[in-house]
Amino acid sequence: ELQHKAEELQQNLGAAEDDILTQPPATAREGIAGFFGLFIPRKDYFITPILVDLNILLFIAMVSTGVDIMLPDSESLLWWGANFRPATLNGEWWRLITCCFLHIGIIHLLMNMYALVYIGLLLEPYLGRTRFTAAYLLTGITASVASLWWHDNTVSAGASGAIFGMYGVFLAMLTTNLIEKEARTALLTSIGIFVVYNLASGMKGGIDNAAHLGGLAGGLVMGYLFVFSLKRPEAQPLKYLTIAIPALLFAVLTVGAINYIPNTMGIYQQKMKDFGAMEEKALAAYELPESATYEQKAVAFRDSGLYYWNKNLALLHEVEQLDLPVDYRLRNEKLLEYTELRIGSYTAIAKMYEENTNEYDTEIEYYNTQLGIVLDSLNVK
């Protein structure tokens, strides 16, 4: 009976040459091949390497155009699609997803890709390609919205929000009986430590913890919904329903949040653009040809120049009503002073040309001196 049982068991055992415990250690070449295998799609690990490759390729493209490899500046990040409330809430909604593939330096990229590969190896075999892709994109969006809500003037980028979303999905699954108890306990401990440690590290500053929490919350919701279809793999409609429900829910929440979040800095920046455009038109009075008559110059300063400076003065009084950070409010006060000085200067210059007199020279010189001081304080060159 023992012999018969041994023969039955032997049929289910692999060949001796397949036993990894009897194999010699991997060579350097095999180790390298194994490492690069992390970037190649294969069964049960298909979407993760594609996401990793996309993140890396985008970073290479950035660096190839001259972006700093260690610490890209805000302007470069914005050009490549970073999340930024004034821009995103001003119609550039695509930033909600493009920022999930963008990184602030090589260290940021490597840390996030390590975390993505780790969770991908664990989670993608359970979820499959469709659920895994949906979870990454949808939790990335919830992370971006959370970042928008929390930060009014911060440039945000990185895959960490979406990655936290994937960890949230797995945490939700690990709190159910979907996965074997022995494996569940070990995984729950390691992933729980990862999440808590990274959230705690984000408290130090310089890290977008709002995006992490937003992604994590979105992942937990999706994870619990996925459990229903994962327990019934034969029910394909249920699979797509558990993807459609969070997609619809997150879409409604995203639209609602975007309409609710005040775009104070976006309004401020638009008004500053308007200010600059009207300033340029007002300063055109100084560009009249030498052949222009005194009457023409008087009209340019009085009718055109003063018109635009008064428009700018009204605009700056509107800016005063915005809930701006202290440094922006102080800058607006300086701009108000600058504009009032311009109005005084233009008035004196217009009278000088109208009356064809030098009586206003001292007054004009005073305004020019004060304008120089204010411009220096504004750091205008």
C-alpha cells in the first residue's frame, strides 16, 4: 500500500532537474537576465512591466530634452504634465493622470518603480490585467484630486499615489477570506508596515501625503468591490460591474471636488496676465516716434496710458478680495503702489505736454525715483 501511494504521489512531483533547491546558484548573466525580466510582460505579470516601462521612458524623454536628472524645476514638470491646481482647474484636466507617470528626479523614480514592481508581482496575478489597469488609473486620479484639494499652489508629480492605491486594493483583499489565512497574515503585516512607514515619512514635509492618502482610500474602495467578482471568477458581467461602479463613483466625486475646490491661485495668475497685458499697452506711450507732436504725446499719456493704468488699479483691488497667501498679498500691495505711482507720473507727463512747460519736471523726477524703488522691491528687471 505504501508503494502504491508513493507511485501516485510521484506522478504529481516535478522532475529532479526542476527542483530549484538542487540547482547551482545563478550566474551573473542569469542574474542580469532575471533582473531585466522585471521589465518584460508575461503571463500574470503583464500590466506592471508596461507601467514601469512607461514611467522610465517618460523620464528618459524628459532628461533627453535637458531636464535635470536629479531635481527637475517646476517649469519643466508643468510642461511635461505635473498636477498643479491653477493649471488643472483651468481646464487642463489631463494633468490628473499624466502626473501619475511623471517623476521629480531619478531617486524618486527608482523608489516608486521598486514599490510598483513589488506590489505588481503580488497583486496582478490575483486581479488580472483589466482590474489591475483600472485600479492603477482610477486610484491615480483619486490621488491627484486629493492633492489638488490639499495643495493650492504646489506642483505635484509621481506614481506614488497610484501605487498607494494598489497597496490599498491588496490591503482590502487581505482583510477578507479571499486569500489563504497563513499567507494573508504575513502579507498583511509587510504591506501594513510599508503603508504606515511611508505615510509617517510623508509627515516630514516635501512629500505629497495627500496624494498617498487619496490613492490609498480609492484603493480600499476598489479592493472591497473586487472581492465580489474575485470570489466568482466565472461571472464575467460581475467583473466589469465591479470596475464600472468605482469608475462612475470616482468620476462623480472628481467632478464634484473640482467644482468645489477654489482656484484662487488660478484666478490670481490670470489677473496677473491681464495686468501685464494692460501694462504693456500703457507703456506704449513711451514708444511714440520722435516726430510725434506734443499734442499726440499728451493724448497717448492722458487718454490711452491713464486708461490702462486705471483698469489695472481696479484689477488689483479685485485681487485684494482673493484669499491669497501672505507673500502674494504683500506683492499685490506693492503692485498697487506701483500702479498709483504710474498714474501720478502719467498725469504729470500729460500736463507737461499739454501745457508745453517744464514746471512738472521735479514732480516727474520724484515719481521716477519712487517707481525705481518699488520696481526693485518687486524684483522687476
